[in-house]
Amino acid sequence: MKCTCSQELIESFLDDELDANRRADLEVHLDACGDCAILHEHLHKLRDDIRKLAPRYTAPARLQQLVLTDLRASNRRESRMRGQTWRVLAMAATVLLTVSLAWDIKLVRSRQPDRDVVAREIVSSHIRSLIGTHLMDVPSSDQHTVKPWFNGKLDFSPDVKDFATQGFPLIGGRAEYLNNRSVAALVYQRRGHIINLLTWPSSSPLTSRTALDENGYNLIHWTRTGMNYWAISDLNKSELEQFVGLYDE
């Protein structure tokens, strides 16, 4: 009998949005249905991963000082003009809001995405591709099928290679959006492990390969011939480096 349990129902279960009766029924179902139990486990891990990856920002020292200065000034004005307290506070709040907005706008405009931020985006993209339905837009082991698929979808043409004889077969590709632009994701497989290779144009000069470990996944980043490359997988580091070595020859 086909299971009628939906991903939306399991997500509501994880978010504590079900009433007691439906929650109890679903708990019984998860104990009996292996597929739904696996989906529940994946969604639970994704929620935890997203919470870990969500960026947190500390107010810059300059902004903190501006707030303290305005608060002190407000207190002094209040002691001198107690009859007009509400006006002073309103003016201070307006000043603080204006300064805060101006600082935030300046910070957003001047801030460039650094490697760690991009790495977190790529880990999120990799996790989504594994537990969702968007691992591949073009499922194919033929590089001459995958490469033309990107025509008209991206403003560049990715270099598609196949390493089936070396144990890293190409299995497809998809379009992704990260780092504020559209990128190509080439999908490879190593036994039961998925390798996502994400690439897009770069204005940076040639850089050597840099290995990172982010949230339990291995990543390798490098730039060459005007292109950015990020390889990510739960493969061990040595095998991922072997794959990158084949692609970067």
C-alpha cells in the first residue's frame, strides 16, 4: 500500500504545529514506515544544520558607541527639560534609527562575501540537493548532454568532464543560485557518495586549492582560468582531493 504521508505533514510535526491526536498518529506511523522515518531524520538534520549555519552579527563598536552617546545625551536633556521628556525621547529615537539605518546600508554595500560565508551557502545548497528533489535538472552521464543543457540558462559555459573510468562518474547537473548569482552544479558520484562541483566566473587571479571542513562536509575551493570552483561531499578528504586533481588537470 502506497504511503500517503506528505513531507509537509512531517515538517509540521517537526515544527510542533500538529494537535495532540495527529501528532500521536504520526509518531505511530513513523515507527512503522521506514521511508517516512528516513525523511523525518533528514528533515530534522536539515533544520539543525540551517540553525548552525545561520549567520549571526555583532553590532560594530562604532554603532554601539553612537547608541551609548545618544542615550547619555538624552538623559542630560531629560534632567534639564523634564517637562518635555517625550519630545526628547522621540528625537533621540529618530536619531538612533537614522544612524542605525545609515550604518546598516553602508555595511551591506561595502561588505563583500568572504570565503566562509560562501562555504556556508554551498553546504546549505549541498544539503538541500541531497534531501530534496533538486539534485539534478539534467540527469545524464553524457558530458555532451549535460554541457549543452546549460546554454541559455547561465551567462557562461561550465567545463563538464566525466571520470567514470577513474571511479567518479558524472551523473548530471543543475542550475543553482548562490553568492548572489546563478551557478552551475555538476553532480558526480563515488560509490554511494554524491559530489557537487559548483562553478561560476571569478575576477580573482589563480589561487591554490584550499580545503575546508564545514559542518561535517569536506570542501575544496580553487580558482583557475577565470573560474571559481567549489567541490563538496561527505567523502573523506583524500578521495575528494583525488577527484579535484582529476578535474583540475
